[in-house]
Amino acid sequence: MLDVDGDGNLREEDLLVLGNRLAAAFDLSGDATKIARLRGAFTQLWIHDLSTMDSDQDGVLDRAEFVAGMRKAAANDREGILQRLSVMVDAWMDIADTDGNGLIDEDEFQTMYIKSLGTSPQDLKVAFARLDVDGDGNLGRDEIRRATEEFYTSEDPQAPGNWLFGNL
């Protein structure tokens, strides 16, 4: 999903392209601040976390390096990586929250994932319902942060955060 060019590896450029896709999905061509903030968050995540997971030092992350690296990062610097992921979550929520109410509704959620990641609308309907743990029809920052933390750190197969990117 993060490997936008489909070559089986993750590079910083893949993340930056995802940021560009998200900006395009919400037509932010005139808002350089929001785009720069998201790109900056992706760059910091790459520099501080993802690039250090490159165990064979070939300049890219394959799936095994990513999975092992995320587990190691969560074990060794849980607060640090969660803080950097939180900055990224805040940046993309500021882009996707088109009505400015501080929440992501199902339409914003669908737009974000369909147009930036190509996720199935049917999977996203189920994912949204699973992530909306308080059942109010919106995803708040705390719900998204909790889901992000669960997605990357939880061993619980029933954790709502496992649906962060749809049915994987």
C-alpha cells in the first residue's frame, strides 16, 4: 500500500508521492502550508525511523525490513515513533478535514483512501465503522491516533486499529 511505484520496496519518495496524492484528492494545489507540513512529517518519519530499518543498507525497505523494523521501533522507542506518527496523523487530518470541524467523516475518509491509496470503497465502509469506536459517525484525532498505535504495535488481532487501511 505504501509502495506507490509497486517495485516491492519502500523509499522516502513513495511517502512523498502519497502526500502529493492526498493533496490532489482534496485539491490543495493552492495550500502549500498543509502540503509542506505533511511532506515534512513523512520526511521526519523516514529519517528517524524508516531509513534505520534498512538492515541490508541498500537504500530501500522491503516488506520484511519494514515489518521487523516497525516492531523493533515500537519496542525500543515506542513514544518517539508514536510521536512522529502523531505529527503525520495531524498533518493528514488537517488536509482531509474539509469542513474544518476537527473530525473525519466517512466521505472524507473514503476520499482520502480511495484517491490516495486506491483502497476499495466496500472495505473502507467496514473499516470506518470499526475505527469509529465511539459510534458518533466521525473519527476524531484521538480515535485515529489510537488506531495508528494499534495498527503498528498491537498484537491483538481484534484491535480496531487493524482496520486503519481497510481490510488488509
